[in-house]
Amino acid sequence: MSKQCKEEFRARPPLDLRLARLKGGLVSDNRVVDAKLARISGFPLSQWFGEYPERLEQLRRTLPEITEDMTFGQAAALLWRGRKTERWRQWQQNMWLLLAPLLDIDSRMVKRNDGGAVYWGSR
């Protein structure tokens, strides 16, 4: 309880703004996105790439600074720092490679208007 009281209070966006976001297909409150990103950030890369370890190896070959024991957040931060280098084209391809598992998951879902999703084959 004391931890909850010490956290900075952030008011929810006004109702009209939240409704406008929902009507536009967005999340009504950015805190939801922040919380999801915080969870994804802590995934170890070996877990993140799961059944596709060859993708992790490809990423490590093209970018030796990324190690197997890094988390998704650490790898993303490394790629983000390199966005203004002369090798940006290669770094950009690496960012897509890093996001590939998330894009794979997304491609197997049917989105609902309520923010939920159904995976193909689960009906």
C-alpha cells in the first residue's frame, strides 16, 4: 500500500479524448502501452525468439554488439542508439528482425473492436 501511495499520480485522459482514441482504433490510455512495453522489454532474447533461434543468430551476425544474454529492451536500445549512423540501412533491417516475433504473433490474430483478439485455430 505504501508503494502505491509513493508513486506519482497520473490522471487519466479526459473521457472525450479516450473515446476519440477508441473510435480511431487506438488505446484509450497510453499507460496501457507503457505497461506492455515495460513487460516486453524484460524478455531475454533467447526466449523472445523462441522457436526461431536462427533469427537471433542472424541478428547477432549482422550486429555483434548484441549478445545472447541480452533482453529485448537492451537490444532495442542498442539499435535505437545506432539509428543515426552511416550503417542505418542495416540497423533498420535489424530492427525489423528484432520485431519479427511480435509481427508473427500479430499476423495470427483476429482483432476485435473491444481490444481483444482471437488466435487463428482457437475458435
